[in-house]
Amino acid sequence: MTQGSSDSIDHHSVIVVGGGPGGLGAAAVLEGWHPYFKGDYQFPVYEVQQLAEQFHDCPMELDQHRVLQAGLRPIEFYRMRHHPTQEAQPLENWTLGFSKQRRVDWKMLSLDKPGGLWNNVPREQLTLGPAHWMELAQYPVLQFYADTGRERDANELIHKSDIVPYFHAFAEKLGLNDHIQTGTEVTSIRPLSEDAGSRFIVEAETDTGTQWYTCDYLVYAVGPKSAARHLTASGATLPYVQYSYNHADDLPGDRVMVVGGGRSADWAATESHEAGKTVVYVMRQTVEPHLKLINESQHLPYYQHLARILDGEQDRMGLLYSSEVREFRANGEVVIATPEGEITVNVDHVVVEIGGEPDYSLLQGFPALTLVPKRDNFRFQVMQMQTDQATFESIDVTGLYAAGYLSQGTGLSVIGFHSGAYLIAGDILRRLGYFSR
């Protein structure tokens, strides 16, 4: 089948690529769940407050360039109403409400179920921030807890066994599932000629084979780790080497090596040690940034565990800093280059948690994207797409919007990027002539 030659091509006004919280948030607004302002919240910038009062019944009608010109980042325009304080707000105190409006024609393509990669994190994984930081505002996490009989504190960290059902319930409650196609791996996104009637053609692999989609607007929400990094060490495909971690119970033997250095590797190393295994932890970074991260993350239980392990007299965890695996051997021997020279250790199992990065290679045939580095002291590292900060549209490709962590100017968790959903959907709706003023 040649590109664009079949009547089976499925066209939609908007295609959302990725089913994580970034994509789900945009999809909810496109489905017609629009915000409105209520209550007596006052923005700190007078000009912005005036705009909020003028557009309180449908703030998405407001061109966010006006907010930007008034001196407030547009993503904060909605975040301040959703999260006016660091603490979770009782539902009766919310100053952000939602009403159901007419949907636009959108479809989501996702390899995973709603929630994206959260479906595949370790069995006992906790979030990095409070539960209410992880919520998508159309369905407050406190409401989810009440609806499902969960007695939880929204100011506490949220466990995988709660956050994954929350994202699934979000999609169900808001009527998104009919437009979400899971088990779908997008393999390329290309431009169409102007006379084709739409900007993008998307190629994807499904259980039934290759499928093509076209759209006028595309929301790119593939997540910060959609392109996995790979080890260059020889023997990296041997059976005792695995590239994801679920639980220490899945690791045969008593001696486990963890290769990484990020938060996922820290989790695997700590939990494996707590399960009674001897752990060899190999990382490229030096000792200073790792200890700094541990010391500054003591609000997280597993970093409290890791600090106790390192501070105590123990002989079941060895950390090799500034080191790199060179070879995996069939007999369980692993050759490691360390600052003191090459060493060989014997292990039963290896967990490789070296992270990933956004897969921008799916976008083929477009002008080169302008990417900007996002870094922080907690090892959050991602190359973000430079976007119009009032719309999150790429500055390089018309009609391409970056959602979630992928857009320039977002923060550390859903609390930082969820508001981008309103910027993206608002701009698309405006271009479609949806608003009356």
C-alpha cells in the first residue's frame, strides 16, 4: 500500500499520539469538557484578573497571547485555579469547574491503556509528588477516591495501584474510551501536500496490520521516555539481563546488578536490597550528584530507605560510581570499567534501568524541530520542543502541539504540564471556528 492511496485511511480533525496524562488531558478538553471559573480567586496580576473576569464562563475563548502580554505565563493561568495552594483543596472550595460542550473530531493512538507508561511501572511504585499533583482537573482525585471507596489523603503520595485505576476511570467517566485506540504503535508521522486536505499522515502498527490516519492537527504526547536508551556492552541480550523492573520477586538468585543511576534504578536497587538480595549498583555518574539527590529526596519513602542503607553498616549493596559495564558473559560474569581499573563480578540477574528520551524520530519530512534542554537538580532531563507559550504549538511545524513533558516550559509532574491541555485545545478550537467571540 502506498502512502495516501487507500480508501481505508481514517481521517480526524485531531489525532493525539500517546495515552499518558499529557494526551489524556488534551483529549478530555477536545471531547468537550471545558473549564469555567467560579469562586473568589484573585490573580496576582491585575490585567490578568480583568481578563479572567471577562472570560470567566469560558476562559478557553481567551487568546492566551493576551495573558502572556499581561505578564503571566499562560500555563499558570489555569494552574493557579486548579492548584491555588500546595495543599489539596476540598472539592467544595474549587474555583475551577467544568461543563460539557460539543466535542471535536479527535482520536487517540496509544500503545498502552489510559495512563501510558504508568501501566508499566514497578508493582509498588509511588509517585514523586502528592496525589492531587497527579490529577487531571476534570475528575479530581478526591472524587475518584470517594467514588471507589478508597480512604486516602490527597496530600500523600499515590501508589501505582491507585494512580493506574484513576487514569482508567478518568477515561471511562469522561467518555473518552470510544475514541482511544490502544495496542497501536505509531511508526511514522509525515506531512501531506496542501492539496491532500490535511496536514499530517500517521502510520501505525496494530494487531490487524498497518493502518494510516490523517489529521489537520496533531497532539504529540509520546512521553519523556518513548525512545529507550541502549547499552553498548557485548552480551547485553543474554537471558539474565532484563530491561525493565517490576518487583524483586521476579529476579532469580541472590545477587542482582542494577545498571542505571536515575530514579528508576534507585527504586530497583533499593527494593531489591530490602528484599534481602545482594546488590551491585553500577552508574556512570560521580558520587556527588547521587548523594545530593538522595539527601534532597527524603520526603520520598524509598529514598529514606536508600539513605539508611548507605548510612548503616551493611555489606549487601556495593555502589560503583563513574563506572561502565563493558561485557556480560554467559556464566553470569560482568566486566565493569571503574576508575580503579577493570573488574569482574558474578551475578545471578541484571536489571538495566538507563531511561530513555522523547522519540522525535517519528516526525519525518518536517522542518527540523527546535529543541531546548530541560534540566533540574532531581535528574529530570528531557529535550523539550520549543513552542509558542500561549498555545504549545511547535514554532517549526504548523498544527503540531507538544503535550505533557514535551513542551517547553513545563515542570516536574502533572501539576506542571496539565494546564497545557487547555492551551492546546483552545488554540485548535479557535482555528476550527468553535468560539463565537
